[in-house]
Amino acid sequence: MPKTIVKAEVLAHKLIGPEVCELTLKASGLVQMARPGQFVHVRVADTIVPLLRRPISIADANAAAGTLTLIYRIVGHGTELLAQTLPGSRLDLMGPLGNGFVLEAERPLLVGGGIGLAPLVYLAKALCTSPITIVMGGRNKNEMYWQDIFQSICQNIHITTDDGSMGRQGFTVDVIDDILTGDSFDMVYACGPRPMLEGVARLAKERNVRCQVSLEDHMACGVGACLSCTCAATDGKRRKVCTDGPVFWAEEVFD
Ligand SMILES: Cc1cc2nc3c(=O)[nH]c(=O)nc-3n(C[C@H](O)[C@H](O)[C@H](O)COP(=O)(O)OP(=O)(O)OC[C@H]3O[C@@H](n4cnc5c(N)ncnc54)[C@H](O)[C@@H]3O)c2cc1C
Ligand code: FES
């Protein structure tokens, strides 16, 4: 897969939810190669520490404008440093990395949990089909800033929150069975916590619907050289999430 390293200019950087930022960059040269489901490896500061880049999914890409959008949650030192980046400064990005989603669906069901919804924005925009149905899960209504983002790109939106403060109380997996029963989907795309992915993959398999899942793992090199991101596959071998994924056919990684 073609990739490059660019010094991307920060065009805008804002909080869109609790501890969640949206970063818009001018990344000409990289953005034209980007596909939904791929990620960029970000050097969060010009200092030696932290040494390792941080992987962040491409939440949107506009090839004509050369702009790239990342949506990330501040969880530790690297993302704290990233959050301090000001418009006008430059960020060192390597990418686009990994294998993206297969864009073959005519009747897609998208399922995202928490920050796992980020790559689904670009995916929903890239799918040349209508209607697009999405199930969005979060801890509470304060995390459902995603509704503003998805309401212009998805026609059918289902929301679950852990505490019931918005949408249906429970997890995304609790509503997928009914949604799969009520409509004829030909592909499920899922990104989020691993238990959610396992549950979605199991239900899609039961309904005989193809399913792609986007996995996360701790990464170092991001380009297949260090083996820090390997996961078990169903054929008994291991896969590198950075280069074989992060998007996999569900049956490749889940029984
Ligand atoms: C392919 C890929 C795409 C990603 N896309 C996004 C995205 O679009 N938005 C976003 O907010 N985050 C995304 N992540 C996760 C993001 O890379 C981590 O949150 C980030 O690297 C944390 O860096 P840190 O220095 O702030 O936290 P650290 O101090 O390194 O860690 C803080 C906490 O986060 C956990 N953590 C760190 N990295 C990961 C990881 N890769 N998987 C699971 N837990 C982790 C650590 O175990 C620790 O508990 C993605 C990860 C991968 C592998
Ligand atoms: S992060 Fe080095 S092999 Fe995947």
C-alpha cells in the first residue's frame, strides 16, 4: 500500500465532546491515497519523548481540498500532547496505513461504540448507497455528539447508551439482532471495543451477513516490522493489526 510522511498543517483543532477532539489537517499527498478504515501514525510532539507515534483512524478525508480529519479521545500522555497542538503548527504524519474497509455493500449496517465511531464517518461518506443504517453506542448522552456528525450522512440512526440517558439503555449488541431481523443487510461494518465486535460478528454470522471488523491493538512501528500488534487468527496463525488490518473479515479473527 502506498504511504508517505508529511508535515501536515493544523487547520483547526477543537473539543467536540468530553475529552474528545476533532483535528483538521492539510495533508496533501497523503490524503489522496486514504481509504476508509485506514489510519495515520502521528508524531504527537517534536520531542524525543514520547518516542513512538500514535495510531489514529482517518475520520474523514477530502482529496480535492487535501484535508484530513482525525477524531480522538485524550487517554494518556501522547493524546494529551496532541491536544495541545495549535492551528498553524505542523504535525508529522505517516500514512495512510493498514487495510481499509471493502466498499462493496448495497445495504450496509454500521455499528460503532465510543471512539470506534470515528472511522465510520469516512466510511459512511464513501459508501455510494442509500439508506445507510448506523447503530451508535456510548456511555451516556454526553458522548452522543456523534449524532450531530452522522445525522447528515446516515438515514437510519439507532442509539444505545449504557445508562439509558439517550436512545435505548444497553449496548449496541442488544439491538443488532432486531435490526438485522427487520431489514435485509448485505454487510455489517463494526468498530469499537472488542466484546462489542465479537458480539456483532456472532450475530452477523448467525444471520449469514458478511461482516468486517476494525481491530485496535498497541502499536509501535505501524508498518509490520516490530510484531507488537499481532493478534490471533482463526486459522491458528497470527495477524499484524497494522498491516493485515486494522480491518479484517470477521471470520478471520473471530470464531
Ligand atoms: C488502528 C488504530 C486506530 C485508532 N484510531 C483511533 C481514533 O480514531 N481515535 C482515538 O481516540 N483513538 C484511536 N486509537 C487508539 C489510540 O491510538 C490510543 O488511544 C493512543 O495511542 C493512546 O496514546 P496515549 O499516549 O494518549 O495513551 P497511553 O498513555 O499510551 O495509554 C493510555 C491508555 O490507553 C490504552 N491504549 C493505548 N493505546 C491503545 C490501543 N491502541 N488500543 C487499546 N488501548 C490503548 C493504554 O493501555 C492505556 O490504558 C487507534 C488505535 C489503533 C491501533
Ligand atoms: S506495530 Fe509494528 S508490526 Fe504492527
